[in-house]
Amino acid sequence: MWTLEDFPLPDYGTVVNSLTHGSPIGEGLVDMTMTWSGGGDVAHVRDATQGFTGRKVTGTSHISWSVTEGDFSFTADEAGQTSLVSEVWKERNGRFFS
């Protein structure tokens, strides 16, 4: 399990303000918990064209999160969550590719 508590997240208000490095209009605090359970298929992958090799393990995952800014709070609805892909990789690339 991985947990993040009271992580500051700047709120830029608009995409344009964010992309042009404008000043944040506020700051939210994010709480997130992620769990991952392995035990699924193990696959070895080698891609000489892209220059990496590795091993991946599939499993199941779940993420719950909420964000608070001032008097506003939003919590993601966990009911009916579906993970399309849950994998953990060990990868070698670049000069470590062999």
C-alpha cells in the first residue's frame, strides 16, 4: 500500500494559466491511497528497437483519493471502480539494456 497525505497541489484555474506558468489561484491538499496485489501472470518483455527489456507482473489495484481547497472538498466515488491494467515492471534500458 502507498499513501500520500496532505500533498500540496497548486490550482491554476485554467489550462492556459498553467501552461503559460501563471500564478496559482489557490492550493489544494490531496490525500490518496493506492493498493496493488500481485499474483497474476508474469511476462518477460524484450524490445530491441526501443532498447529495453524487463519483466512485468499483473495484479489488481485500487485507488482512493480526495482533494480539499478551502471550504471545498471532493472525494472520488469508489463504488464500481474498475482497473483496466494493473502491472508492476522491473525494466532495464539505455546503457543497462542487454
